[in-house]
Amino acid sequence: MSKTIQEHPSQEPSQQDSLIAKGWQREQYIGITILLISLIAAVGYFSRRFEYALLFAFIFSIILIVFLLAI
């Protein structure tokens, strides 16, 4: 015997969930950029060759992602 689950839409017009951040995309991108720059600076402080390899991999990844999204 198969039982089905019925879904009913909420009666409230809009539910506010305090755990979901809305409108924080710009701040997240700024934070990620600062974190990335500080990571590259910290790595570059210890090893210049590794910094160049990290930058190359990052730039190559961005180019590859843009290329694959354009197809």
C-alpha cells in the first residue's frame, strides 16, 4: 500500500525566517575578496613562487568558469 504526502501552502502571506540572510550578497563578495587578497599576501610573504602558482591557478580557473558558462 502506497502512502502519499500532501503539501499545503502556508496561509501566511510572507514568512520571515531570521536564519536566512537576505540582501547580503554584496557584503559576502567583499568579504570573500578581502579573504582571498589576504591569503595571497600571506602566501606571498613566505614563498614568492607559490604565490605565482596560486595566482595562475586562480586566474585560469576564473577564465575556465567564464568560458564554460558562456557555452
